[in-house]
Amino acid sequence: MKRFSLSLLILVSLFSRHTLAEERELPLVVCPSDPQALIPIHQLDRKRLFSSIDDPPITIKLPKGVRNVRVEEKPLPSRISQDMLTVAQLGLSWLDQNIMLMNTPKSLILPAPECVQYKQPYLRTTVSMTTVQENNQSQTYHFFVGEEDHFYLSADMPITSINELYYDERTNSLIEKEQPASFYFGLNYKIGDLSTSYPLREFYNNFALKAIAKFAKKPSESMGIGVGYHLNQNIELFIARVWTQDNNNVGKAHLGYTVTNTFGVSFNLTKALLWFRK
């Protein structure tokens, strides 16, 4: 048991350890005459920019009268690495232990008359960029820079009626009325990026391929494959073809499989952590 606990702690350490950006000054540049070569800063707020570390810097157009720019950066882990950390938390919860993760970003102040060039320090980066005017008024913009993210884990809850759920307007998500008696773990691949909201004309990017297995001592007792659809970043519905073992009630002998179609809702893996702790 102690060896198992130590292994989980090592796994948590590997997934939660991030190297913070070193302080640096971004080069000041004259805005290019071609408007296609720059991005106005107000268009970046809450947006996702696809870029890699090897790509050229992003040229950002600042409002007039900006005295300096403060940039706060921190690494954005891939969804699958965050989910693996949650899996480790599930294991540690089994051992009745607590996990505390700390990630303190660094800040730097950059003078920028009109434009500034920004180059991401991490594969995927969360950026908060604050502009300070001559009158000391400030405005903060939040955006993501990085490569596309597709893989993730999920807690998949089968339902037989929509009445088993209710809609939470505050979080724009679906919530279960009662904790499910059983649920599935899912390994998923979304066609589009996980952090991007796609318009209706690009609906196909919201589809995800799923492989699910029942959360039980023997996950192989009930497994399946299916398709999910992301209505938004907080709501994913799915349909799956599931093969469930038929067992003799007395001897638990394996008698074959029953094949069914299962409908349900996919939740972030942290939902499984909450169900497990309850």
C-alpha cells in the first residue's frame, strides 16, 4: 500500500510540475503597414490563437496612448495531462490523502508605444496582457496561445430520460439531479480543438470519438465505442454501442455479451472524483 501511494505521489508530481517563464523584455517594433500582419489587442480577449514555439512572433496592435504593457504567463497543460492528474487524485482519495497544487505565474513590464511582438514560451500558454495608459488606467486581456489539443478523459453518465438532468444557467452546463449508480470512463479524441468554440458552419469540429469502460473492479465487464458531440465547452452528449458480459447469478460464470445502445452525458473527469468521494 505504501509503495502504491508513493507511485501516485510521483505521478502527481510529474503532471503538476511546471517551469515558470523567466522575465524578459519583448522587442519593440513599428507596426507593419499591412493590417493583415497584426492583431488588434481587443480582438484577443478570451480567444485561442493556434501557434507553435517555432512559429514567428505574433504582432499585437495596442490602443493609442499606451505607456507600457504587463504580461503574465503560465503554462497551459494539455487536457489529457490534467485528466491524468485527476486519475492520480482518484487514487490518492482511495488512500484518503489530499493534494495541493501550486502554480504561481511571473509578471514583467514591457514598454510598448504602438505594437509589441509576443512569442509563446511554452507549447501551450495562458496569457494575461494588461495595457497601462498615460493616465494610469489599465485594461487586461486574456487569451491562449498554443497548438491544438484533442485528447481527453471523461466521466460518462448513461441516462434514460432528460429528466435525470437539469440545466445550470450560471455555468452554462448540465448537472445530474442524483449521483449515478454507475458510470463509465472514456478515452476521447475531439476532431477540433478542445478550447475552441466553433461556429455552426464548422459543426463537424465538435464531434468526438469515444472508447468507454465501466468504472468497476473489472472494467472489461462493460465496454463500448461511441461518438460524442460538444454543444459547448461544458456540455457534451454521447451515444455508444456497449458490450456487457452476461453472468450466471450464482457462479458469476461468463455466458456471453449483451449489446445495447447507450445514450448519456459526458462530464469532465473531476466529476468522477466528486462522485467517488461521495
